[in-house]
Amino acid sequence: MTLHTDTIPSDGSMSPKSWYQGIRALPGFVQDDAQAAAIDELDVLWHQLVEFKSRRNHFLGRSLLSPEVPRGLYLWGGVGRGKTFLMDVFYACLPYRRKRRIHFHNFMAEVHHEMKLLAGKPDALVALADKIALSTRLLCLDEFHIDDIADAMILGRLVEAMLARGVVLITTSNYPPDGLYPNGLQRRSFLPAIDLLKRELKVLNVDGGSDYRMRAATREPLFLVADDAGGRAANEARMEALFAKIAAGTQRDDRHMEVGGRTIPVKGIARSVVWFDFGELCGGAHAHDDYLEIAHRFPTVFLSRIPRMSAEHSAEARRFTWLIDVLYDNNVRLAATAAAAPDRLYTDGPMAGEFSRTASRLTEMQSRRYLQLPHHSQGVTL
């Protein structure tokens, strides 16, 4: 699927299925039965939501009755299967103003922030659900997964409260509901949330066997791999030349920048590009919010000396996964040097199985299609 969603009219004149039928006639289109089945389900939900909006406007003018809110979808499958793009097509087609599409990491960062602001309320989670429901009828959460005990404890009640208030939820995930948070601390406490997802959302597997990220990959020399001293030095020299070209006279002499109230050393910084060493950016006590701030400020990020990581580097691997998720979701261009190819960077350790998503995203971030996407520079707010 190579058609950008910005070609979809926003007036509701095109449903997901009509869009899909249109691109099937394009040269080079490859039929994918799993994606076609997902389009059918998304099309049903699209019609339900359009009808719901019409009937609700009618009922509000005549009585206190309201039609039943449609049931949402949980789309899951392996990396690179087009889950995110399918959701984005649906989002672009739906003629709603009260809709929102956000990466799961960004959403949870907002949730923790808002929980602090609502701490004085009798039940902060309920107050947050009320706030979300006021502005959002459709909530699309991309890359839904749990790797943090705090998120696990919050999410079940929050999702239940949002659904009870009429929020329609569409999620994408690499895992089925039963595969979420598989070996997590106090996982038994998260099981009711899994049951809720299976009960309240239609669960659909979109595995079709084709990794569209790999198909779209090009030979852009932005991820430079070398495991010997001479190769590493040569790659760093290439990075220096590329950085100077992008900075184009806007480079500053600063050797540090402030992120989230903390000072981080940088190898270079300019108006639209910043250069970090892996150890400084992923080896310290950094969180999602730090990476969000960087992603919103800089369209291009350079990262040097990404190492091979083992079980003893699980904390660094986790932060690196957060960083790539945030950069990817904000269409930040990444130039990097590494000791190994993306799929060999972290193969042994806690959550090494989940690193396949990060490796796939690193591959896509070198593709021509990704490099042509506009940078997302807006802040994240509810």
C-alpha cells in the first residue's frame, strides 16, 4: 500500500472499502487477503459510525434517547503488515471532528501527566475519562502494548471508563490481547483488562505474510553498519559530512542541550538537526517525555555508536525502543552508525522478542516513502 492518506477526501464521500477498491486497480498492487478482510471490518464500522452520528443528531432533536455506540476494533499482527496504515485510512475516511489518532507511548505519557494534574479529584481516572470523552468520539491507538507495571494498573480502568462514556476505540498491536504483558510483574492484575478488550472490541488478526516495510526499503545510506575500528571511523566521518550538509551554516557551538529539565551532551546541534551519542541518549535516566521533546523540536536526529545489546543492556534496549517508536511516529529522519544491522542489535535479553518491531521500523525509516513524510512538530496535548 503506497497511496498516502492525504489523498482521501475528508467529507465522508469515500469509505475505506471504496478507497481500497480504487487502489486495487493501480499498477503493482498485490492482493492481501488478510488486509482485505480488515478493510471489510473497517468499512462496516465506518458505516456504523456514520449512521450513529446521523441518528444521534436526530434523536437529540426529538428526545433524550440515543442510539447504541458501535463496537471498536483491535487489529493485531506481525511487524510490517500494514496495520497502522489501515487504521490511518479509516481515520482519514471518517467524517468526524471528534476523532484522534495517537501512538500508544504518546497517549500514556499524556495520561500520566494528566493524572498528576487531576490528583485532587476523588477519582482521577474517572475524571480523565470524562475529559477524553468530551473531546473524542473515536480514539485510534497505534502500537498498543504493555511493558510497564504502572501502565498495566492504569489502563484497564481507564479503557473501561472511556468505553462506558461512549468512546469508540481502535487499536493496532503486534500481539493478540492474550499476548499482552506476557511475563510482566503482577500480570494477574492485568487479566481483567485483557478480558475487557476481548469482550468490548472485535479482535482481528491481519497477518498476511507480507512485510510492506521491507518491500518499500531503499538503499539510502542513513544506517551505517561496521563492527571493526576502521569501519566505525569511516562511518563517523560520513556522519560528520552529512551533518554539516544538513546543518548548512546553522550549526551552533553548544555541546549540551536541555531536555525535560536535564542537560544532555550532544555531538552537534543546529536549527533542524541534533546529534547524540547512543550512550548519552539511551544510557541515562531518560523517559518517553524526553524523547517526545526531541522529536518535536528536530526533524532530523543523528545517533552514533549503537552497540550490540545483550541481557545486561536491557535498560538501554528498552530506552532505544522508546526512542525509535517516538521518532517513527513523528516522522523524524534518523541517521545512525551501529555495530550491527537492525535485526541483530538485540537478540538476547528481556523483551528481545519485541525488538522485531524496532528493527522493522529502523528498516522502514531508511525507505524513500518514509523520508518523504512531513515532520510532526506539534506538541502532544489532550
